[in-house]
Amino acid sequence: MADHLHNNCQDLLGSLSEYIDGELPADLCHEIEKHLEGCENCRVVLNTTKRTIDLVQVPMEEEAVPEDVRERLFKRLQLDSYLHPKG
Amino acid sequence: MSETQTQSFSIDALRAGDRAEFARLVDAYSAPIYRLGLKMLGNPQDAEDVLQNTFLNALTHFADFEGRSSISTWLYRIASNEALMLLRRKKNTVNLDDFQPEDAEETPLPEVFVDWSTMPEDELLSGESKKALDTAVKKLPEALRMVFLLRDIEGISIRDTAEILNLTETNVKTRLLRARMFLREHLSTYYSERLTREEKKDG
Ligand SMILES: [Zn+2]
């Protein structure tokens, strides 16, 4: 489906990340928004990219440091006496 | 982001061997460093190694810390080096491309144009979806994954990410864009298949 993309689309994709992060100057944002109005493919890519970033930022339970891992770490660093209380 | 970024630590105390201050630092940065290890290496044992080695390394190098970067940047630099070293050690065949992606190459163009972004949150984050997300992150080439984890998971700025990984800001931006496009493509394929499945079920 890549042949549905115009040159403008490729330019937009090149600055998509910075656009999402709000790091582009106003005039460039304006250009991008004008292109988005008339280009559904780019709108989809923008929406789904934003959503992708949102989703990966949702924390997953298994990423917390398990208590036994923390304990072994503190022992290895000879911080045994600081194990409790946490924080 | 997390509360970690807002805490401050006394470099002087750390250099002087203040145990309480060190314990506070360890507790503040354990979670993000463990997470980085987990996502780079893919298993809890290796993540624990990265975690322990990072703080052991930090402990012996507080004297070298010049304070030109923040303590957070400095710790992440040690952690990312530990993670990459462990990865290299574990690989029988070292694929150089993983560490040096050709930054000059063009970013692949998107191919799936299904707008799944309005699917309800509970469907996007169902157990099965989470697994798909995790798999997609694991499939990212390592050099892209590291940039993506620091920037999008840990919320570190482009500038600091560049400093941590000893890359230019332009390199970081390129790798970040590629990582995001790569994940978007994988998730788009996954969710569009799900949408089709559901339509069949309904119709
Ligand atoms: Zn377009």
C-alpha cells in the first residue's frame, strides 16, 4: 500500500515523531495539519502511532522489582541494615 | 513521569560513602533499571544481573562522577552499558547490525492503514493484546529498542538519551522514529486481524 503515499506523506512521516512530541516549530505543525486534513492514510498513521506510544506506557505489573530481588541487591551492596522499611 | 526524576541526591554524601544516601538512591532507581534490564534481556535473571552490576559499578565510580550530567543520566549510562555488555556476552553470534543500525538508511514506510486507535481500552489492553505488545517490543532491533525504552518508557528527553548512549540527537531521533514505526506496524497488523475476527463474529 506504500504506493498510496505521496511525497508529502513521506515528509510528514519523517517528522511524525517530533510532531507527536510537540517539538516542531509552529509553521511546520501548521503544514502538517493542513496535509492531515486531506490525507486519511497519514491521519491513521498518526492516530495509531500516538496510541502505540500510549499503550507501551501503561505499566505492567511484572515490571516492579520483586521483594526477593531487592533483598539480594541490598545484601550484595552491603546495605542490609537499610532493607526496612522501604522508601 | 515517576517520582524518581523529582528526587535529588547529594553527590558529596555519595562520594563520602554515606550508606543511607546510597540506599535511597538504590531504591529510587531500582525499578527503572530493573525494567530496562527486563526489556533488553528478556528474562528476570539477567535483569537482576543488570541491576546488581549497575549499582556495584556506580559504587566504585562515584569518585569519577564529575557532575557534568545528572546522576540519573550517569546511572542510566552505566545500566545501558551493562545491559548491552550482557547481551553481547550471551550471543553466540554477534549481529553487528543490531548495535549499529544503518542510520543513513530510509525508515521503512507504513503498510497497514487500519485505524484501530479508537478500539476500547480494555480490548487494547486485554491479556492477549499485552502479550502482542510485549512480543513486538522484544522484536525491535536492540539499538532501536534501547532508544525506545529510554525515551518512551522511561520518559527521558532526546538530549539526555543521546548523552546516555553516546549518540547524536539526530541519531536518537531517527532511531526513535524507526522504533515507533516498527511497533505501530506490528500492532496494526495484530489489531487489524482482531478487528476482522470480531467483524466475522458479529456478522
Ligand atoms: Zn499523507
